[in-house]
Amino acid sequence: MRPLEAEEPTTIGPYRLLGLLGAGGMGRVYLGRSEGGRTVAVKVVHPHFALDEEFRARFRREVDAARRVGGDWTAPVLAADPEAVVPWVATGYAAGPSLTEAVRESGPLPAHSVRVLGAGLAEALAHVHGLGLVHRDVKPSNVLLTLDGPRLIDFGIARATDGTASLTSTGVSIGSPGYMAPEQVLGKAVAGAADVFSLGAVLVHAATGESPFPGDSSAALLYKVVHEEPELGALAGDLRDLAAACLAKNPAERPAPGEVARRLAPGGAAAPVAAGWLPGPVVERVSRSAVRLLDLDTGPGTAAADAPSGPVPFTRPSTRRRARSAHRTRRTRRRRARRAHPRRRTPPSRPRTPPRPLSGPPARPADSRSRWPRPPRPRARTAAAAG
């Protein structure tokens, strides 16, 4: 998290903003706190997207889907204003890193943590699918690791299985390369089996630190998802068999989320989570984050408390952009002033005098009418004068 900059809002709705958690192509996520002291994550879309009616419809659908889900292993929606000048939504803040960050900083998770992670996510997907929704973007960055268990977030491209809330055209794929199901890549109809495929890819990433479909470009990733077998790395035993089953090319051959949860945690994910499921380095990071949250100053004497509440205004341009704009304005004014008042150039009253040579008599001009005098002729000396 980084501090707020001068041009960023200090309040959104009833929440005081404490810092910026992250930013992406669609918007920014701020850390906020309510008057009652609850810490929240406030997602605000970029202002230029707010002018797009299709994007507004997508954001409105994200809020509706997240409100419907609101159960275990997900982040509940606390407040939202999809109709604001710049739409925003506030969800419960999950104190913990994403799976992407945890693996990058601490390495792959141990087998026990992977099993609990998979069981919790499978239970979340079973709940989502039971509501008639498909997440369509299950990936490591959308999975948060907390002391209370994993959290599946970001229902921005969730779609109703009855087809009544589709915002994508036929033949258009939407999702994250490397974690999309083959039917998503090909633009075919998507059902809950697509989320199971993504869950298998997430498990491989958590256990090995690598995607099952590595590649240097999106095109290479999408090709491998459709045509090549996954790379399962050091996975072994029943975890390897389960991941391979989830990553089957044929959707009909993949297990259901409930079956995945039972195979990973027969008694449910709640018991192993309560007993402690995260490795030491991740627990240490979560603890440090919690301490920093407590140290944040959000008392009534802060500037944020005195700032007006309401929808965030359009973002002001950056300082560098304002400086360039002011420079262009001054330059335009100078040009207009020169066109309105051109300089008058008068011809000289007399021809310019040629420069005199450094030594010797002045050069005789070629024109005899010149005003330059002729040099005197030397007089002949007479004999008397000589005597």
C-alpha cells in the first residue's frame, strides 16, 4: 500500500481513504475505513470508463453478482454506488497477500496449505455455481490468503449461466491467458466446468510456483491451453491426479467443485483453517500488515475526516500534464499576439556604409557617383623647391 497523492480523493461515500492498495486497467482499489472503524477495500473505476455505458452495465453486474455470492471464502459487498459519476464498490477487506504475491516472495506453498486452499476455493465455486453464476476469472491474483482461509474476489466478468447477463459477443474470449479453459479461449459457451479448469491451474501454481501452461506471450499461452498437455512439475500423489483431472480438455471429464472439495478436505475446509493452514513466512507477512493497519491515523483530527463525502470526482490531470498544457497555452497566445500585431519593418533612409578596411586608404567604389572623395594626387617637385 502506498500513501494517497495530492490529486487523489480522501473520501468515497461514507469511507475515509487510507492509501492505495493497487491499480489495474479497469480502476483503482483503495484501503478505507468506516466511521465505525471497519476496514474496507473500495474499488473505483477509471473516470474515462465511467462514460462507457457498456462498462457501467458490466460494473453494475459485478456488484449484483458479488452481493448474491456473499458467503464463506469470498469478500462481502458492504456498499456500492454503480450510478455515481465515477462508480465504486466497497467490500470487506481481507488482510493478506494474493496467491501471486505469496508465491513470488515466499515460494510455493506446502502440500497441506495447497489442499486447504483448493478445498476452500472449491467450496466457494460450489456456492457460486449454485446461484447460477460462473466466475470466469479464477487466477492467483484473485485469490487472497488470510488467517481465516482463502478468499475468492473480483466477480467483474462473472456471467449468469442462463445467458441473461452476457456482455461479450459470440466468439469473443474473456479471461486471463494461462488460466482460461479451452472453451473460453475458443469463445464457446462457458459453464461451471470452466472455473474448475482454472482452479486446477491455480493449484499447480500454488504447489510449483509456475503456471501449468508457461509461455512468453498471450498467443503462446492460449495455444498451449487448447492444444498441449499441462506441465504439473513436482506435483505428486493425489494432488497431481486431481490437478490433471481438473485440467482435462473436455469439460465433461472434469470433476464438480463439490467433488474437488471432498477429495481435498473430506470434513470441510473450516477445520484445517482453524488449526492453522498457512506457512510461517506468509503468517508473518499477514501479521505485519495487520500491525500497519492499526498504526494508520484515522482519527477525527485528520484532513480526511473534514473532507466532504460523496462520489469521487473525475481525477485531476497529473502535475506534468498540467505543466505541458500551460506551456501550450502560453505558446498559442504568443502566436496569436504576433498575428494580430505584426512588426513593421521600414526601409533604411540611406544605403549602408560599407565597412572601412583595417589599414590603407579607403577602397574606391566602382560607381563614380559615389560620395566617397578621391584621394589627392601627389604634386611634382620643381627644381626651385628642391633647392
